Amino acid sequence: MADKFYAGVDVGSSATKVVIVDGSGTVASMALELSGMDFVAASKTALEKAAKDAGTSIDNIAHITSSGYGRKNVEFANDTKTEIACHARGAYQYFREAMTIVDIGGQDNKIIKLGPDGNRLDFKMNRKCAAGTGAFLEEIALRMNVDMSKMDALARKSEEVVTISSFCTVFAATEILSLVRQGAQTRDIAKGAFRSVVKRVIEMDSLAGTIVATGGVVSHNPIVLELMAETIGHEVLTPPEPQFSGALGAALYAVDEGRQ
Amino acid sequence: MADEKKKPTFRKIEATGPCKKIMADHFYELDEAAKSGSRKIAWCTSVGPAELLRAMGFLVYFPENHGAILGATRVALDTIPIANAAGYSPEICSYLTSDVGAYMKGETPLSLAYKGITEVPKPDVLVYNTNQCRDVKDWFMWYSRELDVPCIGIESFCNIEVSREPHIAAVSQQLKDLVPALEKISGEKFDLDRFKEVVGLSRRCSDLWEETLQMGAAVPSPLTFFDSTILMGPAVVARGTQEANDFYELLIPELKQRVKDGVAAVDGEKHRIYWDGMPIWGKLRDLSTTFLSLQTCVVASTYCNSWVFSDLDADNPFDSMAKAYTDLFIVRSDSAKEEYISKMARDFKVDGFLFHDAKTCPSNSNNRYGMPERLAAKFGVPSVTIAGDLNDLRLYSEEQSITQIEAFIEQIAEK
């Protein structure tokens, strides 16, 4: 009889991630789709892709747990879990110790504190605005006419420290215009934007113990990890696929539920 | 498959009907008086000197109650920007901005709820107490200029650890100083016996309301915070009247019966939460449904307890009113507030603290100086802070807040 599979579907504001695991929690496949406007279609397409890569079909998935902002739109999921729970579970899968998880997503940030057994002690989410999130970086990239995928490489060429102080994304964009007028280089502004993200995150909560960063922003812009480590004076770890941490956590919850 | 669980159902409290009638009677009585001029009308801040006004023959109207109705009906969303445009910042009390904006627009949700009422009752005098915040005075001063009506009141202390004799004496004297002006407006001579009688009735109302809220300490709780935000209506607008007391005499046996029968307000109550801060009026139903589906009862709150005035004493009306309105939660220092919430947490056996950080109500957003963290550590239970507002839903992110609430309950469940 074929192995049973379990799936986690994390519908974020920017991307929908799917992780399929077997009964032991070992990752069989992963897939990503842009969430767009149709969460149902995005999650279905991502799940089909992941199932195909795992050499199975959706019908052979014993249990599906959805997470993320669009979790309640995943009509084929068996149950839902918040992204707080799933990011915690996904990170703990790789780092079995007390930790502080810093998740930087497309439109929100989370800081989750776990005890040594992986139990959640506390969490914080950013307030309503998108300061310090992926949306902030996208806005800055757009203002500078730089492709978001090139921001990390560009920032690494920075030679001068440029500080972006504004809390508000819109005001930050205005500040950038002012910096440009003063002759600041694009590469320095790019690094300043990443530094701003780090500042916004570390002021959300105290960071203690092992620090684990997850989410799409660190996945695509590893410079954030370096700047964060530099700022807090502490090593920052990241799981192998930081953007899929929430989907992995959801898949592991699916194993728990599916086996009951 | 997801969320196909049985839809949660609300368990209606039968006394809600009589509660609505008291509210209707209150507004119709004011409307009739405003139209006919049969009685003088005083506008009063919600924890202002209502007993004194009532004793001096005024009908009392509470603009904050109107503010809450503007919020609950979401009319506030259309009226706040009007006040903003007139120079009243989006950062200040959204009761103020929604109410002033509604007046400027010539609109009131009362006209939808109560046939025949087309506007709020015009005041003969505006009476404030700044015990809650300065905004209430600024609010009343707007109407004073607009309607050319006298605005008088009490300047209270704020952030006090505990009221001491000088505090009480100062407020008591200010209460007495109101009398000559009120006599002139009402045309009635101050009658100490009548005042004592009203203070006595108000104290009784306070005791009954406290007893009502205390029912939430039962496991399972027979009522939720969301029920209480409705049931508190008579304690707010009709304290000092026999009608308000009669209502709670009717409500309490119903709740007692629920406790006796083990009837829960939230089916299968699993978790018990403390709500600190203002309600999010325009989202009461949605939040109530969310908690219901999470089998979580919000058993106690700071907000609903704000109409418990246990210091009122008919034999010493001025001083006891001064004490009651100075010892209010909102007037107190953070350490006094923390002690109060701690007692509530123990009495109501709460599993976690929810703090509502209302953007436009700093006086009643008690999360801002580290209290959630201190309480969570003290009790070893989780806390969560929701960013929102009492009336301005532009300041509330529903998706984010619901995620936070669900994660908070998950955390409690995993303990």
C-alpha cells in the first residue's frame, strides 16, 4: 500500500506555499504560487504541483491543514491553523531548542517565542502598517526603479551608510526622494532600506536566545540575516527553506491530525 | 471542509427586550422634552455628575452613549471624516469626532432605531467631568459654541494612585459649585433630600450592575462581555432612576438561573478571557462570533465595570460622589490599574488577557506601559494586544486581529 501523504498550505499575502510530507514528517515536495486575487486557485495549483513532484495525487493526501491570511479560503483543507502556530512548528522541526522566531512576510512580521519543548510562550505581530515588511521593500524598489530580485545584490555593493528613519512606508518613499536629491547612491539606499526592515523588526519585541529568521523576505534577501546579526550582535539562524517554514508547520500539524 | 463546523449560535438573554425598552423610553422622553420644552435637558459625560443633574430636575442625555451607537451602527465611518475636515484630528477621541461629524451632517442613527426621532435632543446645559480625559470637555465646548449653551463641569485629577482627602475635597467643592448655575438654568431650587434619594438609587443601580457582572465569575459564565456591552445601557443612561434598578432586578434572576442550571453563554466554554480597554463597537457582532466559535468566553472587562460606583453614599452625597468618580479605573495610575485587573483575573479565573489598544483613546488603552507583559508574567498566562479603535474602523485591521486572537487561543489551548 502506498505511503500516506500530508499537506500544509500556507496562503500568504504575496505567495502561497505548499509542503507535502510523509507520515514521518519528512518533506516529500514543496511548491510555490503567487497568491494573486484568487486564493483558492493559487492554493489548488500549488498543491497539484507539489503532489505531482511527490509522485502522488491530491486524492492520496490523507489530511490537509491550511494556514496564512487566506487559510479560510482553502476550501479543500481539512482544518486550519494560524501562521503563528505553523511558523513555530516549522522552525522547531529544525532547531529543537528555546528560540525567538522572526518571520518577515509580505505584509506582516511576527516574533514568536518558544520554550525548549517547542511550546509557544508569546508572540507579537506588527501593528496595522506595513513598515518593516516585504511590502515596504517592494515599494522602495519600485521608487528606485530596481527589480526586487536585484535588491539584495545591489545592497551588497553599498559603500556609504544611508539611514531611512521614517516609520511609514509612504513617508520613507518621500525620504528616499530627498536622499536622491542629496546625491545618495541607489545601492546605499537599498542597503538602508534593508537596515530599516531590521530596525522595525527588532523594535517589535525583545530578541532572546537562539534567533531563527523565516519568511519570504529573508529567503530572497539573505542580506537581512546579516544585517540583523550585525545589529543585535547575535548569530541569526535560518531553516533550509525559510519561506516554506509555515507550510511545513502546517504539514506537520496535518500529520498529527490525520493520524488521529 | 475547512470551517464546516456547526455554526455557533448566540444564546439570547431574555431581559435584552426590557433593556431595549428602557433605552427607547430614555430617547423618546428626551425627544419629547426637546420638542415641547416640558423639561430641561442636560448633556452629561458618561461618568459625569448625572445624579446631581437628575436631582435638579434635568433629563440627562449622554453623548458618549450616542457615540457608541454611531460606532455600533458604523455611521461613524461617514461622520468622523467630517469632523476631521473641520480641524478635529483623526488622532483624538473618535466618539468626539463621530458625534460632532454626525451633528454637522445633520444625522443620527437614533432616527433609524426610534421612529419619529429626527435629531439628538438639544441641551440647555452641557456638564462634563474630565475624569476620563480632556476630550470630553473639548467635545462639549464645541457644542457650547455651536449651540450657544453654557458648558460647566469638573476638572478632575488623573493618574492618581488612590484618592486622598484633598482630591475628594476639591472635586466635592466643584460639584457644589455647579449648583447655583444649574439652579439658574433649571429654575428649580436645589433639594438636598431629592439629591440624597437619587444618589441612593444610583448606588443601588451600581450594586445591581456589579452583581450582574460578577455572574461572569461562574464556570461556565452565563454572560459574555459582548452581552454586557448591551446590558449596561440602563446603568449608563438611567442610573439614579427606579426604572434602571427594576431592570437589573429582572435580569439578575435570569442569570442566576443560568448559573444554577449550568447554562453557558458560550456553548462548551473552554477558555476564559479578560478584555481590557474599549469595545470595538462596529465589530461587536463579528468578535462575539469569533470568540463563540473558539469556545472562548470573554468573562470580564475593565470597560463594563466602569459603571460600578460602590462609594456612592446617600447620606453623604457630595463627598461620596466625588470619591466614586475619582476612584474610577480610568482615573487611576497604572499600578492601581494593574492591581485592579489582577484581582479581576483571580476572581474570574481567566486564562489570558486581551488588551485593546484603541488608537484614539489613550486613557483607556492600558497596554502602552508594559502592563500586558507584566500581567502575563505574573499569572503565567498569555496576553495579546489588538490594535484598533472604539469607533474609527479605519484604524482596525480585521484579518490581522482575528489571526492574533486565534493564535492567542491556540496558545492557551496548548498550555
